Amino acid sequence: VVPLDALPLTPSGKLDRRALPAPDFTAASGHAPPRTAREKVLCGLFGEVLGLEQVGVHDDFFELGGDSIVSVRLADRARRAGLALTPRDVFTLRTPEGLAAALPDGPGPAEAEFTATAAPLVTLSAAQLDNVKARWRSR
């Protein structure tokens, strides 16, 4: 909710939607700090996909401005960070704390910091790479 003194109107007296202020979703954030590596990664991912600088572990994804499309982006980035997360999990659990607690035990994020770079799927030796290049050129 964004309080306004008056609604902006067009010259014809209709609501001027373009003149409405953008909602401030950061006001909904409690900024409770993460306690585990998984919570830290999830808080970072929430902030990344929602365009927020800071997210606390108790912050609700949808109250911060998330929607179904953004939940898919969050799940994709979480998987790239080594966390088995689905959009359905985001709808059900909603907070970094809830998601981190529900994730299966296992390797999880190797580092407390999230990095956006993905590891290669396959590592090739120089000879293998030359072989692939040669086959590609011969087509």
C-alpha cells in the first residue's frame, strides 16, 4: 500500500495510472540476517530476482513483489547454485528460512557466497576439444 494525498487524474478526470508512484517493496522487508550458508544464498537470490538490495530470512517472496514468473526464475537460479528448489516450493514455503529448512540434506552450496557463474557440464582435454572442432568444421 502506498498512501497518496490524492489520486492523479488525467484531464478527462480518469485515473492517471502512469502518474501513480511505484510500490516500495523494500518497506516490507524485515532484514533478519541469514544464519546458514543456504539462507545466505537464498536471501541473495531473492534480492537478485526481485531487484532488492537486502532481503531478510523471514521476508515473504510474494509480499516483496514476487509472482509466478519470478518464482520460476528464482527456482532456476537456485538450481544453478546447487539448491534443489521448484516454483511450487516457493509458493508453499515463501521465505528464505522456510525454503532453506525444507531443502534436502546434501551438498548444497559449496560456498556461503552466491556466484552467478555456472560450472561447465563437461571438461574436455585439449585433444578432445581439437577433435570436436575438427568434426564440426568437416560438416
